[in-house]
Amino acid sequence: MEDCGYGIFQLLRVGRGCRLFAKPDSWSVMLVTDSPRQAPRPPYSLPPIIEAVIQIVYPDKFAASRADAFRSKLSPLYDSKTDLKQVTAHIEPERRKAEFQDVPQTRFASNDQTDAIVVSPDGLLWTRLAPYPGWDVFAERVARDLKLAIKHLSIGKPSRIGMRFINRIDVPATGDVVRYEDYLAINIDLPPQISSVDNYGWRFECPFPTLGLRAVLQSAVVEPEVPSHLSFLLDIDVIAMNELPADLDSMLSHLEKMRTLKNELFELSIRDKAREQFSR
Amino acid sequence: MSYVTISPAYGRGKTRLLVRPSSGGQFGLRVEDIFKPTDGALSDDREQVTGNTLAESIFESLANAKIWTSKVAMHMDMANRDRFFRQLDRLHDAEEWMEGDQPVQLETYKNFIRFMLSDGRDSKPSLALSADGVLTAIWVAGTDRLTVEFQRHNRVSWVVSNTIGPNVERAAGITSTDRLLTNLAPYEPRKWLATK
């Protein structure tokens, strides 16, 4: 077993200029080339994360008095508190019927709006917007709030834990052409008869049964926010729905496992040219 | 070789984004989601429960400007971002708010930040807000002053005041944001915009 740059893997075979690794009891196989020039490795100085999300959903709604107590404990930890409503629509076109449901939520946020927690009737959602300060800082806040939630909400096992990291890769639009595949390792395999398309979008789901996790990966061209750049999203959503723990330490371990998978998927999805963008 | 053709938003010519056919891609877009994605702050299906108070209206505009800033924060110096936020906070002090004034319009704020990312560099303008929520930036170098009002739709109005010997020379214009530096070229704009 050795560190191949993406985690601890078992070395299977050494080839000319490359090594093949695998992770026992897991899904991962990794081909690592011995590049003479090492590309940057995480943690990156300029991570492309525009939003990091951790969501914990419970099977039952919180008791109103307990939710109030929890919200009162959160208030001093954040700079602002805002009441929100999430609007959900159920549309049945064949019956010409539409039903709207308002779900009340409370959002606590830092003054710069980058750190927030949204308390729903049956769930908690933490977000961190850019600039991303790193996992340790994000996880510390989640652990702090989750400890309060477990104490004051008297909650049991969640029904779902989600960890979503939305990355936006901004590529300088120098010259006439920007090669998309230089940045993303997962590409759309177009037949030669289709020589050009406007924009792109892909999405796939992959199960990881041994980890008890499922991942949804999406990518698409998006409208650039920065002048003279082209942008595309790489959205990685790792979901746990089976045999979830209830106590704080086990929950944090579970989040760590999800984060490891998320990082591996991210590293598998990008190329060195993207890594260089994140480490300027 | 195939490619994606897109039109960049900032008018610096048409750029093509290449997609090389490869064996690694799968086209997986689905109409329905079996698993609802984990949502977040940038989701657009939430709305603030507005009490229609002045303070709530100001807070919402300010929060929207800060949330949008996070989308370009990886291209900004943290100290610059914090300085803009402090100025925005000060401009939106609810206790000193005049009745009828509008908080910052997000589109004018975006216009300003995008200019700073492309041409403003590390300069340190002072910010002002008009009664209708349009953001104005003021750069001062000695006795020379550049004032730019960042409007919606990538438009700017600018006024220059330059001291040439014993005389004060003034000029003004209206243009698009990406042509601002070209308009200002006779007045040596780097003395304002390259100031560290």
C-alpha cells in the first residue's frame, strides 16, 4: 500500500512511465503517470468551489418547541437570521391540477453571507460559498452546529445525508479556441458526424455499494461571471441513505468518508491544466 | 475534432470551446431526478419572507450583492472583497437611510465588480450610491479625480477632473464598461487604476 497522490492505494503494476493502483474492497482503480513536472495537488490555493453544501434530512419533523430552542442557540453564532419559504409545486398536467406547498425555513448567515445554515422542519443544511477556506474550517462549523442540534432537537438517525460541492472552472478566453478536454477528464463522446454543438451538459449517477454511498456528477457550460473567461460547472453530489448513524462522532466519520469519495471523484474528473488553474 | 460554439458574455470576439471526442463520456441528462440533488444557498426556489420593512429590504439587497460576490471571489483579493463589503455596509446603514432611497441594484454592483476584475486591478476606489441604487466609484490621484457611475447593461458614465499646470481640465462621457479604458486613454487612467 502506498500514497499514489490521491490517497492510499495498493500498487498493482508498474509500467513504463506509469503505475496502476487499486483500492481493496472498493471501486477505485487509478493510473498514475510519472510526469516529469508535478502538477499541483490538493489542497489548492484557489479551489474552484463556488458552493459547498452538507444536508442532513430526518424522517420526521422536529418538535416545534425543540426547533425554537435550537434556533435560539444558533442565533448568537451567526450575524443574521432570515425567515425563508421554500416553494414546492406538484403539477399533474393530465388532471389540470397544480398544488403549491410553502415550507418555512430559517437561514442563519455570517455578515459576508458565505457561511450559512438553513433550518427546515425536518432537516439541516450548511453551506459555504467562495472563497472556500478548506474542509477543516467547514467541518468544524458543521460539527459545532450538529452538536447543538443533537442536544436540543433530540433527533435520531437521519434518513439522508448529502454532500454537494459545486465547482466552476473558469478558463481564460485567450485566442480563438479553448480546449475543454484539457481541463475535464470526463468528456462527451461525440460521433464524427456531429462536428459542432452549442454548449454541453452531462449527468450520471454511480453507486458505491461497499461504501453505502451514491454519487451524482454533472457538468455543463454556464454563463461566465468573470470577464474574458469561459466557465463550466463540475457538480459532485455524494449521497448516503442507508444505515446512517445518529451520534455526533459517527456522523462526522460518515461525513469524512463522503468527503474522501467526493475528493477522489473530483481528482478523477479533472486534468492537470485545471489543477494549475487552482494553484496560481 | 468537434467543438462547442458559445458566445462569450463580454464581447471580446467569438470564442470556441473545443470538445474532443473521447471514449470516457456518457450523456446522462435526465428529465426526472431519482435522487433530488442536495441543494444549497445558490438554489433559486427559495424566497425571503418579506415583512416589507425598510431594514429587511436593505438587508436583502445587501445579502444578494454579497452572495453574488462569492461567485467571483476566487478571482478577488480577500482584502479587496472585505473593503468593498465594508463600504457597502456603510452605504446601507439603515439608521441613516433616507425614505424613498433604493438599496444597491445588483446589476450595477456586478458591473462595478467585473470592471474591477478586468481593469480595476488593486486600485482602491471610494464607493457612493445614488438615490435609485446605482453604484458610483471615485478614484483620486493627487488633485486628479475619476468618477464612474456603473449602470445596468454594461454601461458607464464617467467624469474626469485633471489638473494641467494652473488649469483644471474636465471631461465626461458615456460608454460601455469594456470601452471605458479606451475612452479614458487621453487622461492616463493608470494613475487611478494602477494605484496599489
